[in-house]
Amino acid sequence: MGIPEIEDAGCLLCFGYNGADSHPIVARRIVRGKQKGMKIICADPRVTETARISDIHLQLKGGSNLALVNAMANVIWNEGLADTRFIEEHTKGFDEFLKVIEKYTPEYAEPITHIPADEIRRAARMYATTKPAMILYGMGVCQFTQAVDVVKGLANLALMTGNFGGPSMGIGPVRGQNNVQGACDMGALPNSYPGYQNVTVPEIREKFEKAWGVPLSDQVGCPITHVPHRILHEKDEKKRIHAYYIFGEDPAQSDPDLAEVREALDKCDFVVMQDIYMNKTGLYADVILPATAWGENEGIYTCADRGFQRVRKLIEPEGDMRPDWKIIADISTAMGYPMNYRNTEEIWNEMIDLCPSFTGATYEKIEKYGGVQWPCRDKSMEDRGTPYLHKDGIFATKDHKALFYGTDWHPPVELENDQYPMTLSTVREVGHYSVRTMTGNCRTLRNLEDEPGWVQMNTQDCEKMRLKKGELVKILSKRGYCITRCLPTDRVKPGATYMTYQWWIGACNELTTAKLDPISNTPEYKYCACRVEKIQDQEWAERHVRELYDDIRAQMGIDTGKGAEA
Amino acid sequence: MNYFVKGNPDLCIGCRTCMIGCVVAHEGKHIFEVDPDSYSFNPKLHMVKTARLSVPVQCKHCENPACMAVCPAGAISQKDHCIVIDTDKCMGCKSCMDACPFGAINMTVQTGKFQADGSEKKVANKCDLCYGLPGGPACVRVCPTEALTLVTEEKLGEAMEHKRMEAARNTYRETHPQE
């Protein structure tokens, strides 16, 4: 499937994905689809912009994803809505899967998900009977300790209804960051070389050793979310991390449990930060390497739909900065492995020749067609890539059959309790992207929203605590606290709070938990227990926030001549 | 007839690009070159979000504007299909703000101008349909989902024609239920 096909789906199941805030340009496709008559089912604990225009809004309790997905599968099977021919011809493991979902009747799922059983039935029927049906899922699926299981659960729904291998169907991960797909494609993962070639397979390792002329490790590397532990608590001296080279990332803002991250960065012997502006991680760096921004770079991004796209330079960078690839080449050369690329195309050509599934995606082809979706194996202009990964129900397994994979739901790790009676989930807001390194420096976006950000709370909860819109509040978890503004809204359910993670003052990652999904190693950003406290002296709080902001800006060397608006 | 900009909540994704487009159109591109704290950010329309609704709200450019009627300074007038405020004449009395039934007027600081007590001058602020600016209302042009429309006499006429046609068809259906 491709992003443009969204608007031609018969039915869209939008699961834990808030397009309007994360990707307004994808949200545009959803809005257009609605205008064309597409049915929308939106599973989200908040009334998002997509939920607002949906035909069915499944406003589930946070952390109950798999119970809902399994219950929808249960209904589809028990009401005879499954595509039995597709299951028989193209899949394996269905009987074992049935055993798992047997108990997930809508009545069983109702108290877990807080969605009436009949609403689950209605949604399952709509998804199974409206063709073609597409699934989009976002961080509301991925940022849980039970994340990969839910992705597989959603794939089960698409499999059992035969929604694979054609236009406007299938299951689409809409990524958390731009070019996450590209980073994974290029092997920025602990277990693979570019093109998803496993580091533990000897033939693959030998191929890369020969191409690069150096011996390579046959061990899986360290996931980014394990780094703090490997710096602070690793007993084996050989495995302990002493140096941390970070670029285009701000773990001191974006990683969970910031107190632990700060301790790790502090204890780490050597930290290198490579970014376009100063950020919180930079405060712990021994060396800062200034890099160019998007308009000053060229290269290739991969879109969420596996499409390679060219990125072109708009302006020449001014001052003492270089593109990331040049910095990497220089560091490598200085460390004894000379890299002498003249441009990004040379790097790209070396890479595609080592990756069978990317070999055909030349600059020329991407230029000519505007984009190429991998796999694209042949350099001839006739091979235009692969819009449908599982075309005609042929899957990328040895016997070309898809595997059903059923698991039981389990609750999130840290549940509400007496001391911390509410839940916190981190979310996005449309104006500010990621850790605000870019958009926090964009003046009109800063005019719309600035420090210390907001905590979204249900109006009833606010009334109980006598909190008004804009009032500064303290929000705490077992791990830390921050100060932010209260935003009463009926778009969220009582007992739940939501904060965006980019603010330096209202830094919700002070509160989040570093518990991980066992397969993806992604933290449970979407669920932890918290408490909101009223601040009686608002004047003090306003002053305090302004001081904190000025202090951070001063530490970062930002000119505060005119003073900051907190 | 006065024109007005209308938002469609079925298309709006609440992104507020319209508000930024509005400020850039009125302040001029120089705001990208000056100190970020030295210009005033005064959008002339406001995003409203309720539990199930997102849509920007702005001046309706009424045919008999309550704001114009109450303005003691004669600062509000009708010009080329829209109601505009002359900020030089505006004395900041807030009567228009009070009179407007849509909450479309707010008070804003005028950068670089000062009032009697030495503080920056505050004036009434509302949508002027980008009066005097090329290309028509900026909010309509920048909206990524085309959720905003400039409603002109002609467009309104076409819509009314269409609605009358539908009404006539419905009347026919009501009297001929078997067809």
C-alpha cells in the first residue's frame, strides 16, 4: 500500500494513530477519504481529529489494545465474516490462533477496554464487510510493553479478511519520526546491515567484510533503550559503554525516565552530540559537531510506505557546519578508515549494490518516477519497485504463506494506585515536531505554543481539583515531576492525562517509565501512573517557570537579551 | 453584499496553519528576519475545539454590523465587501468586542505605537478578509485540507439555487412516494 491510496479505501481502521497531530499531510488523505465515502473506525482513547469524523469511535481504555483487537477477530470468526478461502490458501497457524482468541468475546473484552460489547461487534462487522479495508497504526500501538503483539494482532485482522496484497488494503505503520523507515532500511538497527540483512548470518557478514575491507562483528549490538543500563549498571567491564555518539537525537529530552538518562550521560566517559541546534543532550556533551538542516542537505528519505524519495538542497549552509555524511566520513578517516565520497549518490550506489532488495533503486530512477517503493531489485528502468509487498497473497516467507500469531492481552506495567491515581500518556501536537530542536526555533510555531506546554485533562477531573485553563500545575510520578499548564478538555477520559514530550520545562519524560516491549525494545511511553497537584501560589509558579526557561537557555548559550516568554 | 470566510468542521484538522498564514499576511515577511520577540503575533481568526468540533472562528462581516454601530470613534467601516477597522482611529474602548455576537474581535498590541500612558498601543483586531493584500484571504490559501472557503455573493447564490432545487425534488418525492 502507499500513502496516496488511503483515500480510496472502503474502510479505514485507524488504530492508535493521530494523523492530524503527527502527520497533517497524511491526515489530509483521511479527510479526503471521508469525503469520498470511506468508512472510518478510529480506536483511540482520545477524541482525535480522526475520531471526530469517524463512523465508529472505539474510545478504549489506554493499555487495552490487544484485548480489543482479539475481540474484533473473535467477532469476525464467530459471525462467519472471515475470508476462509484466503485463510486456507495463503496462511498458516489459523487453528492455533483460534484457540487464543476463543475467550475474547466482546463481553469478555468490555470490562478491559471499557467499550460496550455491541460497539466492538459493530466495528468488527464494518471492518470485515467493507472492502477494501486498510489499517493504519501509530505510536498508540508501538509505545507499549505489549506492542509487537498488537501489530501482529492487527495483521491477523487483515489476514483473516483477505485484506492483503492489493490497492488500499493491508496494514500500514505510520512512523513516529520522519525517515524512521529510512533509518531502519539503512541498518541503523542493532541486528542488521542495510537492507535488513542479519549481522549474525556468516555469508552476509563476509559480503560486507569483503566490500569494506575490514573484519566485522558477528554479534547483535545494543538497542538504544538499553544504553543507560549499559552505562550505569553493567557489571561486565568489557560490555560497559564508555562513549556515546549521538546524532539527530536528544535522549535527554525524548527518552523515558530522564533522571536516569541524565545520570547515564553524566557518568559516560565521552559523549559526542551532532545536531543542528543546541538541545538538552548537548548540555552533557564533551564534543558538539554542528550539522546542516534539512534545507541544506541532499540525500534520500524513505516514506512510511517503503518509498525512497530524493531530498534536495535548497540553500548552501553558512558557517562552521557540515552535512552528517561529511562529518561521519571525516571522523571515520581520522579513526583510520578513510572514506572519500564526493557526494551522497556515491554512498547510495555502494549501499544498493550490497542490498539485493534495494539494488534497482538508483538516483536516476527515483528522480524520474518521483519515488520508488522497495523491494526494487533490477536497475533497468522497467523495474519500478513494489507497491504491494504481498501481492496476490504471496508472502515473504519460505513457503509464501503468512503466519497467524495469537497472544493473550496483558496490562501495562505500571498501573494506577493510591499514590498515583491517574495515567499519563505522551502524545504529539501539530505545531511542534519531536523534541522541538527544529520547531522550537521556528518563531511562528513558538508564537502558537511555547514552554511549559500543557497537560490535557478531563474537565470533570479539573473541576474536582478546581483547576482552570492555563493554570500551572505540578505533575508527578514515581520517577520525577515537572510543571506545566492545565488544559481541561472533554476529548480525554476522566483519570487520564496527556502531555507532549518536547517541552524543556514541562518535560513529561521526567515521569515516564523505561519498561520496554521485549521484541522492539520500545518504551511504554503511553502508560504510567501519575498524580496532578494544584499549585496555590500561581505568581510564584509563573516566575519559577520563567526562571527555569531562562536558566536552560543561558546554559545552552542562547542569547536571552530580550528575555523569554515562558 | 459583504463576503466572509467559512470553515468546514468536517474537513478541518485543527492544525492552526490558518492562524499563522493570517499573521504572516498582515505583518509581512519581515517577521522572519527580526528578533522573534519584537513583533506581535495577532491572528485575526481563532481555532475553536470542543469535544467533537474543530473549526476556526472569524468575523462574519455582517450587513448591519453591531461593532460598527457602537464604535464611538467611527473607526469601523464597510469597504469592498468587508468590514474593516481603522487602527489609527481606534481608541481601544472595547465596545465592538463587547457588541460582537461571535467573539470575533479581540484587543491586540500594535508594535511600535504607543498610547497615552507610554505603554504599547492596544487596538481592536478582527478579520479584514486580507483587505488590500494580493491573492485574497491568506487563511483560505494556506489551509492544507481546504477547509476554508471565501463565501461571495455569487457562491452563496449558487448554493441557494442548489438548495432550492433539492427542496423542489424533495417536495416531488413527498407527493409521489411510489416512484
